Amino acid sequence: MSDAESDGDADTDAGPEWDLPDDLAAVREALIEWYEADHRTFPWRETDDPYEILVSEVMSQQTQLDRVVEAWEEFLDRWPTTADLAAADRADVVGFWTGHSLGYNNRAKYLHEAATQVETEYDGEFPETPAGLQDLMGVGPYTANAVASFAFDNGDAVVDTNVKRVAYRAFDVPDDDAAFEAAANELLPDGESRVWNNAIMELGGVACTQTPRCDEVGCPWREWCSAYGTGDFTAPDVPTQPSFEGSRRQFRGRVIAALREYDELAIDTLGHRIRVDYAPEGEYGREWLLGLLEDLVDDGLVDVNRSGDEPIARLRR
């Protein structure tokens, strides 16, 4: 056998680059007991309604959980079912999103379209698997898996920033998305995705934070944790969330808010309403604003009529 063939066999037989504890049953039991004894209370943790959970997951993508609670409750008071949301004016849904500073407006659009799909294509019933849920508009692998886990107890491991940090520190899982996913699924107890995914995200959210609080909150994994044993609490690189203040996202929201109030506006009038330094021929002038509007046109939120002397922006109904 050649050296190349020998090396290939060695790579095939190689195990994972991390080392989970031998007694995984004890590791799992310790975390679940810790979580069930005391955890942060969020209303979406008290329901298995897939619609309510989907709303919470979409809202949480760019917003701190404590701020999501009020918006989530108000959203569901206004549109308590997928049927109610599907029947709503999309401009009202986008306006709600903007008014609560919930991130990119196209997420509101996709949530509205997903509700319409549930009503028209699934007879009002959600798909129950991660694969099925990904057929809904705007629902990617992470969100689909979260809804399958928390609504139907039928998901794989949820891998967010908190879970990555826990796996990296506790079990030396390398900073690689495929490795994090594989290790997280190895840790996941069969048939318990709802409680397990909540528990491990809670561990990263309150104990294994950027500044760890291992002893303060009684981390249940201290006896197995590599970082606790060595004192090396470095964490995987996490992309920095761009500032909202002054961002295109902020001004997109202002455009939607202005057009909700006035229905349609000439471009220069709109520009002066969304930023004090708007100057038609300036850096933040017509060219900048038309680029912003084109993004909103692509998202199906706005129409721009260029037939007259000055373009007119309208909220799409």
C-alpha cells in the first residue's frame, strides 16, 4: 500500500477533534436539572404553539431577549394567529416592526408571507420537521430547527453563539461551524430537543457568558469543563453587530415610517423627513436615497414612480 493510500485510511478513521466526557448521561442530566431548577422566564418558553415560537425566533434575531418580550406580546395581541396575520395589511406589519426597532423590515414581510403559506398551503397547520419548516418564506435552517425543537420536540441541536461558546470552552470544540454542529448533536439526548436546546442556550446566556460566571450561577459542567480546569476562558470569534445608529437599516426604517404616515412622498420631501443633513446633490442626497429605496423595492415594500419631474415613493399595499 502506498503512503498516500495509508494516509487516506488514517484520515477516514480519525475521530473528532474534541473529546466529550465518557459519561454523557451524567453531563446531560446535570444540565437539565440545573435548567429546570432555575432559569430565566420568557413567555415563549411557556408555549408550544409554533406560530408564537416562530414570531419569537424572528424577533430575537437582532434584538435582546428582554426587549423582545413587550414586542412579542403586542404583536400576538394584534395578530394572535396565522390567519389574523395573513389577513393583515403588510404595511401595518412592517410598520409595527419598524416602530419596535426589530431589525430588517424584510423579516416582517417574510413572517407575513409565511403566515399566508401556512393558511393557504398547509390548511392552517405548521410543518413539524426542520426540513418542512424551511419551506416557509424566510425560515432558514436555524429558525426551522428552533421551531421544530420548541414547538414539536422534534429538532436537532440548536447552535447559536451561546452554544458555540459553551462547546468551545467546555470540550475544546474547534472554532468551526461544522464541528460545533456535530458536537452539539452528539451532546443532544434523543427525543429531548425542547428542554435540551433551551438548557444549553441558557447555560451560555447566564453562566458561560463573555465574562464567565461559573461559580456565581453554579454552572453544572464545572467538573467536566476544560476552561474551568485551565482558567483559559477565551471564546470563538463572533462577528461584531454593526451599529444601528446611522446605519442603512435605521434609514430604511425611517423611510417606511414616513411613508406609512403620508402614503406617498416626493423624493426630496422624503429625504428631508428622514435625515436633517439631506441635500439633494450632497453625499446624502437623491443618489443615496434612491439606492435606499431600490433596496426596499427589491424587498417588495416600496414602489417608486419615476415618470414625473421628481420620483415619488409609495408604500406598497
